[in-house]
Amino acid sequence: MEITLVSVLITLVVGFAIGLCSGMLGVGGGSIMVPVFTLGYGMQAIRATATSLFTIIPTAAAGCVTHIRQRTCVVDLGVAAGLGGACLSPAGVYLASLSPSWAIILAAAVVILWSAVKMLRKAVKAPKVRGSQEIIPPAPRMLPRAQLVKGFFIGALAGVTAGYVGIGGGFLMTPLFVVLLGLSMKHASGTSLLAIAILSIPGAIEQIVMGNVVVWLGLAIAAGSIPGAVIGAKLIKRVSERNLRFGFGIILGVAAIGMALREAGF
């Protein structure tokens, strides 16, 4: 892949858009990066997922810091889920190294499409309220031990998936935090980013050692996504979650279908 000034500038803009969505939705951005890397940059599946996993760390970390400051992140739950995911994300990376390209792309497409459907369903059910009118109470400072144990296993499940398809796992953790632990969507988003920043580290290191990460591309995306994630986290109280999820769900659905069709040769 040739490095030019134009390609770097485009990558910075793409990274900013990814970070913006990451900060607002509580996803590491992998659900956007994997399709972008495969469709826009023509990367092989294993390199796309590896570079995505590498770039997720600074993107999620930037967003979660802002969420912690705004008290829209349950810190102890985020750490518990992150540690659970960190234990198993290398297993996902190992499975990806043994899989053919089409299997990784198909798995990523299915995961992204599932995420898109979940977002669209939540958007349909969400009340038509402006973001600035929504009252968001501060996140709880401590959760019962039983809740933290559930969070650990939710993170472990997300970790395997993250390592395999190069997606941070927020698409999985955010809804599970809401359904199983009773968190609000805003708090689930902030907590998910903290967990993603932790659980992605072992898998990303493993991918770097294996030589699968396109470092310059990951750093360029991160340079754009870090300020984007900070701004996105700040905008979470101002932007209508309903409209945001509608748009993001549609984008994810189109990307998932595009990835599958490209791998099938269409």
C-alpha cells in the first residue's frame, strides 16, 4: 500500500469520523474500520482485522477518559469486563490465524450486520426526544460483586469475538450491559469503551508480533480518531441517540453486505 500525502489526509478524516461514532456509541470503531480497510484500502482479511484491533486501543481510551470525567462510565464494571476480555482476546487472534480469509470476512460481516439490526431496533423503540433534553444521571460508583462477575464473563465473550474479527466488542457488551445489568444506554456506552481499551491490548500485541498490523495506517487512523472520540463522548448528551442509531445502523448494514459481496466476487 503506497503512502502519499493524499492517502494520509483521507485516512485522518476517516479516523475522525470513526472516533466520533466511537465516542457517542460506545464501540471501539472496529465495526467501521474492518469494512473500511477491506473495501476502501483493499486489505486482506487478517491484516484488516489486525490493524483494526491495534487502532481500537487509543480510540477507545480517548473516548472513555471523557466518559469517566462526565460520570457516564461505571469504572469498576468496565475494568472487570476489560480483564475478562483481555484473558480471551488472544484466543480469538489465534483462531483467526488458522482461518481462511473468507471465514474471517464472513464472521465479521455477520457480527456487523447483527450489530446494525440491534441498533435499528433500539432506534425504533427509542422515544423522540432531543439529546439536549435527555436527563442523564451520574453513573453508579460501585456495583455489587455479582454484577461485576457477570461483567467479567460478558467481557470474556466479547474478547474472543474481538480477537477473531478485529472488532472491539462494544457492539456485544453495550446491549448486554443494558439487558443483563440494567445500565442505561448512555452509561453502557461509556463503560463499554473502558472495557474495549483494556481487552484489545493482548490481542493487538499478538497481531503486531505476528506481523499482521499495518502500523502507519493504524497510527494515521488513530491520529484522527482520538480527537473524534473525545468530541463524540462530549456530544453524547446533545445528540439524539435515536437518530444517531438509525444512521449508524444503516451504515453498518450496508458495510456488512458490501464486505460479503466483495469476498464472494461480486
